Amino acid sequence: MERGDHPYSPAAALSALQWWADAGVDVIVDEAPRDWLRPQTRPTAPMKPQPPADAPPDQLELFQAWLRDHAALPFASPAAPRICPSGDPAAGLMILTDMPAGEDCASGTLLSGEAGRLFDRMMAAIGRDRASLYLASLSCLRSPDGRLTGEAANRCATLARHHVGLADPKALLIFGDAVSKALLGLSMAQARGRWHEIATHAGLIPTLVTIPPSYLLNQPSAKALAWADLQMLAEGLNR
């Protein structure tokens, strides 16, 4: 090989070609100009998909804070009081009511007033108090008409299943017709008196339905039915 009047040995030619290859020249001729001096960039790893902004958190403490602050919950408004869960999530017993009563919104406590005092007596009868159970509601906000129906009920039911799965109790006690219909698809009358299972991301949660204290205040004759439900609950918790 020759360059002008100076012959190139094969070794020198290979050395020159290797120099150009090291410099980044990989073709002899190319139609498009290239910026050979541009720094090479490494390919970046694909970004992990992020959950939707309104998706509920997957940790119980974060979920509780989300219930307290999230602006898109059913019935949420800047002035609407939120009555958040209370008690001990690790107690093994979770109790779910439908939504705060009017006096609950005033007191800041679920199951307050006369209904709350009856609730406390009911729990004491099976050896529990508010510190040894986890009390929550299907909706932590009260609807304008005091009812839970339609798409709002479906949304609340989805959140409640997530909530129950995060708490993962040994047993779930449901108060009333609205919660029973939302989570079991059965009325209170159809559901009470036997165990059910609610499917959550943590597995199946044993569930009982019983009569809410507010109803018992107006229908004292139903207390015998509620007491039978509580005895069944106590047996399940002690197994």
C-alpha cells in the first residue's frame, strides 16, 4: 500500500485503520454529516410506571392520612368534616359502619352520643372496648341526604375493601344494611346470623353482619338478635 511516494506496510495500514476506528470512524463514506466530537450518551433505563395520582396508598398509615386529606373522596368538600378511623388496627377486630351520623360530625367521633354508649356496652359484653378494636366507616364523610347509594356507594365499597385488606383483621363486623349491600351484595336481614368472607388483596376476611346501635335504640326487641351475632363473633375471635 502506498501514500504518495511513501509505501505503507500492512502493519502500518492496520494501525492507521485501528486509529480511525478508535476515533469513531465506522464507515468510509456517509451521505449525512456526523458530529464525531459529540459525547456518547448511555441508554437510560425505562421509567417505572407510576400509580395514578388518586390511587389509595398501599400502607395503612399512609391510607389513613389519604382518607384525611384526599380531595376527591365521595362527598368531599372543603367544609365537610371527616371522621377518620380510630382504635387499634392490630387488635384483630375491625368494625365497619356506613358513615358518620350528624352528631358524629359534631363530636368528631364515630358512633357517638346515645348510640355510641350502646355500642360501648355491646363491645364490653364480649370483652372489648374502643382501644381493643379498629373502628372505621365505609365513608368518612356524611352524604348530604344521609344515604349511601349509586356510584358513591360503589366507590366507597372499593376503598373499604382496600382498607380492610390493609388492616387484615382476624374478623370484620359490619353494622347495618348499607354496608352489607355494598360489600356482600346482601341486605342485613339476608346476611346476618352466619359467617361470610370478603375478598381483599390480603386474602379472605371472615365477616359478620349485625344490627347497628342506632337501630337498636328504636327497636329494643332486636337486641336479642344482635346479642346472638356478638356471641358468634366472640367465638370466632377466640378460635
